[in-house]
Amino acid sequence: MSFAVKNTGSDSKRKCIGITGHLDFQTIPVLWRRIQPVVEKLHELHFDFSRVEGVSSSAALALLIEWIRYAEKTGKSLRFDALPAQLVSIGKAAGIGELLEKYCQP
């Protein structure tokens, strides 16, 4: 599990955080500690999950909920790209499918 920050346009203030690897109970806390200082510096929150190799627990869902709460609290825009189908299914089973859809791009 890792992440990389890249520019998403000619404006260097627009960045996307690409998440890679496997999301589970062991990797999520590490990801949170590493990524949160980066998240706090950004004006817009844009996460790309296209390189996530798997989701094996609801811990990944908890991470998304924390980012949603953070975005709402700080007034930052939020976008999730390419959420893994398994994570979307967990969200629907947990009753927050519509909330995830609000922030998701296919």
C-alpha cells in the first residue's frame, strides 16, 4: 500500500492522490498516518483508487467516511475516482451507498 500525489492540470494547486496496493486492517492505519499531513495542505481532495489491488475489510470504508467528514468539516471539495467494486458493495451493505455516490466518479 502506498500513495502518490500528482498534478491534475496546468494549475499546480490541483492535485490527485493516487492510492495503490491492498486496503485492509493493517494497511489503512499506516496510510492514514502518512497521507493525512498531505490532505491537510490541499484545497481540494481528489483520490484515485484505480491502482488498488484489493479491499479485504470495512477498514477502507471507515477511511472514506473519515475523508468525507473531514471535507465537510473544512469545506473542501471531495472526489473519489475508480472506487473498487468491492468497496462500493461494502458501502451499500452498510447503508451509505448514496453517500459514496455523491463523491464518486466512475
